[in-house]
Amino acid sequence: MTKKLATFALTLAAWANAFGGITPDHHSRRVRHVFIIVLENKDYQDTFGTSTQDPYLQKTLPRMGALLTRYYGTGHASLDNYISIISGQASSLDTQADCEQYTDFALEKIDQDGQAVGTGCVYPSSIKTLAGQLEAAGLTWKGYMEDMGNDPARENARCGHPAINAKDPTQGAEAPRAGLSSGDQYAARHDPFVYFHSIIDTPTCAANVVNLSVLTGDLQSAATTPNFAFITPNLCNDGHDGEDISAPGKRCVDGHPGGLASSDAFLQLWVPKVLNSPAYRQDGLLIITFDESNFGAPQTSTDPATGKTTITINAPGEHCCGQKIGPNVTRPLVESFAASPTLTYVVTTQGYGGDRIGAVMLSPFIKPGTISNVPYNHYSLLKSLENIYQVGYLGYAAQSGLKAFGGDVFNAP
């Protein structure tokens, strides 16, 4: 082998190792504007198979881009998944329970995988995020949160989060009422940026974590569109509330159906706005996925002697991609919640993943109708974003062997 060929081979090997075994496709490195829409709690088989509620997401959008059939969440319930997407941090005892108390994270140490060891919700400034990486690289980002600030008594319209070490008032949706015609269905636990002191303690948070309504103006030019846009629908439009396989006929607090029906309507409104924007047409990528799969159908039992009812819910917690459990939690996890003196929920999660959810990706650099069966998860997503922006890897995004999106996705000529 000549010296030149040997050098070339070593360079390829280094790239392959750095990018999880897949040499990065040149198209993926041309992407400069990424849009992510995160929906809630749906199983792959339902979303992309059996549901009749989401024809736009199930049929139309995959034909326009790529369907990732083996994409997994990284935890249950919601918050730990959102946090993993922007920081590579695994579940803590609190984040896997959605942090009903907005407590500071009590950091004991940072382990060899870059994981914060400890308990709590709001990570200290030493725990880095993709947002901080982008700022350091001179790139821009924003979080667009539907309904944030609708009720200013609950949260601000910019950087809306609970008071430190206080109860989170956004855990449930507020119905429309006099003086609050639209209600307020913002949930802080679906806004990962407000769980890091490196963001909330700076003016950047108020400037960059904003109501979804701001996005329409930002999309008017590539110059005003951030390099990274994280879009969170409200509790109805993300599919969290309302109609579900375990709650047929249920409605959101504003009367909309919720579930995949409302998610599909949200996508039909906002996806064309993104796709028609100058930034997307120039060098864009849109990713639509879910935080986690839904739990299995509930099992109900009533004690005839006491009249007390127990509803048991189970989640497999499947994972992929060599995912580690993280230093802060164990499995199986059994949690009990007393909804009333006569009703108790028992939730059991066997594994530590978020189960199979799937994802759809659209880009000028993706051939329409692409199907990828490569296993990915939220850490893969973070690694892929860090590849695009060339900013290095955080937490479990740096895990050896983890694959980033490659030529199986970015395949347009």
C-alpha cells in the first residue's frame, strides 16, 4: 500500500469510528437548518400501521421522505426522552417520573460516559447541551412551544418554567375559560431547554425559548431561521391527551379529539410552512418523531370487599443500539399513584428503553419513499445533529458503536 493510500485508509477509519461505524454522507454534512417536531406516546405499529387517525403522517409524509422503521425512545415517561435528545443524558429517578416537583439536580459526580450521577430535574451548568454547543460554534437555535405563556399566572411566554424546587403547575392542561379563551396546554416537561441551568440562568433562554407563534415570522427568510428549531405542540396537538387506544372517545380540554387525529391536523398545518420556507429549501432537514411509545392496554380490577379499583399499566421498555441504562435508575420499575381514595394506578416498566416509535425525515437530500430499517434512538438523533453541526458528542451520543444517520437516509443524488 502506498503512503497516500495508507493515509486515506486511516482517514476513512477515523471517520467511521467517529461517526458510529457509518462514514458520514456528504449530503448530511450539507444540512444547515434542522427542524424537529416531537409528538407523544404512540407505538410504531399503531402510528404507521393500524391507526386510521393519521393518514398524513402514516402515508403522505413517508412518501415525501424517509421512514425510519426501527427508531426507539430512550425511556419512559416523557421528560427523560426530551432531555436525552438535546444532552445525551440518561434517565434520573425524577426525570423518568416527569418531575412533578421542579427540583434542582443534586450532582454527585460525572461518570466516564459523561452522565450526571445524582437525583433531581434541573441540571447544573456543568452539564452541557446541544444548544450550548451551537452557541459556541456560532450557530443559532430556538425552541418553539405551543401555548407557552397563554396563562401568564402559570408560566412566562418566554423561557416558561416553574419556580425552582416548587411544584410544576403545567403538569395538566387548563381548559378555556373567561379571560383564557384558548386555555393553556403547555407542559414544561415537553420543553427540554428549561431543565438546564446553562440555559435558564442566561438571557439566551428568554430570547430563544418562545411561543410557537414566533415560528411563522422566523421562517420568512433563511437569515431569520435558526440552524436548529425544536417544535413542541401543546398537550392536545402532540397526541398526549384525548383520543387514544386506551381511552376511546376521550377529548382534550378544548374539545378537540387529541391523539393521532390532532397530531395529524397539527402536522398538516405546520409541515407545509416548514417545507416552503427558504431555509428548508436551501439546506433543510425536518424530523418528526415521538418521545416514547405508549403503554399497553390498561387492566382493571376491583376488590369486591373494599370497592377499591386498581388500574395496572405495563410497558416493555425495549431499547436498541447498545443503549446503556444509565447510572441513576434500575429496572423493572413499579410505580403506584393514588388518583383518589378508591382508585390506584400501578405502572410497571420492565426495560429501560422507550420502545419502538418510528420517525419520518424530509430533506432535499433524502430520496422520496426511502425506508430505513437501521436501528436508531434519541441518542442516535443527537449524534446525527452533532455530526451535521460538527460540534462533538455529549453523553451517550458518544457511545462507541452508536450509529448516526448515514447513506441509508441521506441518499438523494
